[in-house]
Amino acid sequence: MSVENFNHLAAFVAVAQERSFTRSAAKLGLSQSALSQTIRSLEERVGLRLLTRTTRSVALTEAGQRLFNTLAPRFEDITQELASLSDLRDTPAGTIRINAGEHPAISLLQPALKRIIPQNPDLRVEIIVDYGLTDIVAEGYDAGVRLGDQVAKDMIAVRIGPDLRMAVVGSPDYFSSHSIPQSPQDLTAHNCIGIRLPTYGGIFPWDLERDGHEINVRIEGQLVFNNIALRLNSALEGLGLAYLPEDQVIGHINEGRLIRVLEDWCPPFAGYHLYYPSRRHASPAFSLLLETLRYRR
């Protein structure tokens, strides 16, 4: 196969995976017009339309799906084999791509980077914060970070953090004009700061539990966010009650900037795991990151 033919097939696989000419062009380092011409050339060569394009989406035709099903595993094998060549080096090198939620990225991954990046100049780590349950294999990630009960059964999972707790908090200023909630039901009378996650669709309920009794409180309020910083800052500014990871608010609680309520309704739960495909090659770079993150009680 000529280099030109191989490049055309690689471009097609990229578009089929991304379902977007814009993202694929950025990924391949090409202009959108050059990528479009490459796909047209491939379609002319095979004599079939492989992609259906509109102004908003890209979809595979039947022929395109068949070609993609054949090519994708082979390109993945080539990628894995190239990655395995880093074993021949004496020091960890190459790029590791990790998909993670915001909280583990802040609380676990970032501290680990401080311990390994300065000593390994040939190592590059890319962390993409994503609240969705992304298919890390299909999206080209080396690993993902999720809570233990969210990891697919066909993945290898390694615990990288302790048990977690959530906390319901509000500022002294907020409680100067609002009563302290004594039970989860009392939250319905409060201005609660909502969480919207793509995997849930609507406003995420606050999961509270005590003595085995679980309550999913469907809170209401004037504010809804999808990240930690905005929820925390809004609580500190007295704009409502927030439901946040304990480690993100404990300093503010100890310093009196936040008041914790319903603490007995927030029991510990299993912490985060790094997960990756069972057939992933354990390169020196990946092994270094894994051992740095591995949770040791």
C-alpha cells in the first residue's frame, strides 16, 4: 500500500471516530478543506460514498460503516505496537491521555503530576475533564478515572484514592436569614445550588443516606452549574446551599467560612479508580503514572 493510500484510510478512520471534520482536521493537523479533499479522493477510488455530511453532522453510510469496522481494530493494533516501542527506552517517555471527572482531576491527578513531571522531561500527560461516561477505547484514551461502581467489567481497575464523602454546606451569611435544615426534607425550603451532568440529563438529585435509609432529594434553587468551582464560590458568597466533595470544603468549614449541615446524612462511599483496557500495553510511562497514583492505605 502506498503512503498516500494509507494516509487516506487514516483520515477516514479519524472522521469516522470523531463524527466531525472540524475535530478530525485538528486531530490530524490538516485544514478542513484538505481533509474534505482526502475523503473525496478515497470515495472516488472505491466508487462509493462512505460518509453522509450535513451542516451539523457526519454519519457513516453502510459502505463506510463496513470499511470502518474493518480498519478501526487494525489501526488500534498499530497504535498499540508503536506505543510499545517506548519499552526500549531507559526512561518513561511519550504521551498518556486520561479521561476523568473534575474532582479526581483536581484532587488526585494534579498532585501526582507534581511528583513525576519534573523528573521525566520526555513524559507528556494529557488530562481531559469530562463528566460523561466516555468510551475510553473508542475515544483514544489510555485510561480513565471514575468511581468504582462506574467502571465497566471488562476493564482493569486500580484504586487511586480513599473513600469519599459529600457535604452539604452554606455560608454564615446565608444562614443569617435561613434556618438550619434538620432533615433532608427541609432542603425543599432552601435555595440549593444545582448540578447538571450530561449522563443524568436533568438537575442531579442530592443522594443522602442514614442508617441504610436512602433519600434522593430533588432540590430547587436559582443557580445551576456543572463544575465545582462555581458551586463552591456561590456557597461562599451566600447564594445558597451546595452539595460538594468533603475534601473541597473542609478547609472552609474549619476556618468558619462555611457551615456544614446534615452531616449524619452523608456517609462514606467507595473512592476513585484508574481503569484501562485489559490488553493495554504497560509502557514504562504508564507504569510510572499507575504506581504514582496507586492508593496505599
